Amino acid sequence: MSLLEVKDLHTSFFTPIGEAKAVDGVSFSLDKGEVLGIVGESGSGKSVTVYSVMQILTNPGRIVSGSIKFDGQELVGAGEEVMQTIRGNKISMIFQDPMTSLNPVYTVGNQLAEGILLHTKRNKEEAQARALEMLTMVGVNDPAKRLTQYPHELSGGMRQRVMIAMALACEPDILIADEPTTALDVTIQAQILEIIKDLQKQLGMATILITHDLGVVAGMCDRIMVMYGGRIAEKGTADQIFYNPKHEYTKGLMRSIPSAIAKKERLIPIAGTPVDLLNMPQGCAFCPRCDHAMKVCLTRKMDEIEVEDGHFASCWMNLKKAVEDGRVTLVPEEPEPPKEEVTVNA
């Protein structure tokens, strides 16, 4: 049994001008010790998916339907009391901007100790000792001094290290990292990612890494999930996604990555603009930006199909190729029988 199972999850934001389907039928699983990368541009539904798992959606967002099971326990509809025992203890999260996550009026030591006291049976002295241990583990220099400082006294990289320490203090089964390096420079980014990678191996926890950077997931993740328009476009192992992409959106992302080998080649951006969640296409969400869109793409959504072992994609191009190769035979739909005319006698 998987540690985390998400099935047919639908999460929407109900605004005055309509329903925005931020997550539209997402299903995936996460095994113990596995690293799953979720990739996609802004508005694709990456963060809302994990916010749904953590049950930290803000109004007017809510889970409409679906199932989220952690270690066999259903979380959808479980209630806030149950979730308080899960958050920070069993499932922890590193947010994108540490400055908005850390309280500016409390010291780093107080904030680290708070979660430890809440979720464990340690007393104040033991909680402070654990906080010191965690800061040391994540590579904070002079950790004893940092415990007495406030967030604004630390650099961006140092604050992110504090967030990692806070997330791991109770040794969770799952760590969710929501774009943990976005606000940091390249050198600090590499250090933070290396810390997460080392601690994941050391503690053996499952990890969900959300990012825009395909280079990050290539070096860290066992499996990758590509999202667009609130749906999963493609999912598979890192090798399958990078060396054999099967969705036109994934291919577009690959073409837009700078290459160290072909230095003189121009980057090919994905044309158009991100999909409007309040005005979704009837068919494939990526259809308006796709160079290979067919008539069926305009009107019908493609279900996930397994293109190879453990590799799934929801693109009509795969079905088209399978038909052309003779691997799949399409059976035409039977026409509806003509309606009998009824004559009414005057």
C-alpha cells in the first residue's frame, strides 16, 4: 500500500465571477522513501494539489470531491482535529517564501520549539536541545546564536534552512517542498537542494518537490508529474519524462530548456498564454497553445493512457500514433436508429 494515495481530486475556488477548477481530477500515489517531482507553470495546480493534501486551502477554495488517503486514513472530511495531528507531525511542508511563514515577533528558537512541544512529549529544555540539533543538521553556522535571533536578522538562505529544520523537527513521513528555492540566488539554491536531498536519504522520508525548474527534478526525483490547467498531462519516471516525453506540453517544456551542448540554437518558447481557469476549453486544456492540435482536441478531454510501463500521458497524439502503427483499432460508433414518425389522425 502506498503511503499517500490521491484519487480523482477536484478542488475549486468559488469566485463571484464563476468557479475556477484549480485541480480537476488529479490522481497519484507516493511510496515510502520516494521522491516525486511536480512540474508545471504558474496556475497549473501544483501548489493547490498539495494544499488540498494538507487541508490548508483558504476561502473561497475547497475540495469538491475525491479521496486523499495517508497511510490508509482518509483525510477528506476528516476534520480539523485530525489534521492537526497530521500536519507538522506526519506530513510537513516547506513554503516558497520563508519570510511570510516565519513570525517576525518571535525568535527562531521559540518557533522551532513550538512545533516540537506540540507534536512530541519533550519538555521545554528538550525541545530547545532538539531545535539546536536541527539547526546544526541543516548547516546553520553558530546555531546557538541563531536560536536567539529573529527572522529579519537572518539571510534568505539562512531563513530557508530554518524552515527545513522546522519541517523536519518531528521526523515526518512525508516532506512537501513548495518551490523552496524560488527567492534565492543560484549558489544558495544548490546548497538548499543538496540539504533536502541529503536529509531525505538520511531520514528515509517520502518527498514531494514542486518546482518550475526541470533541472532540479532531473537530479532529485524518482518520478515526475507534469501538470497543466489543473490536470496531469504526463507522469512517469525521470528517464521516461526526459528521454521519451509523450505529451505536447512536456515536449514544449523540454524545447524551452537551454542546452549546454547546442549553444547556438535558439530557445523555442511555448506559444500563447496560460489557460484561464474560469474559461476552460471544452477539450484539452493545452489545445489552444498546441501546434499539433486536432479537431478532437477541441471538444474532448483525453483520459490517461499507459504509453509504456509506468508511463502515463493524456494526449490524443498517442492514440493517433497507436492507430497509425496498427497497435490500436478504432471501432466506429454505431449511428443512432432513425426516429419513427408518428402520424396523428385528425
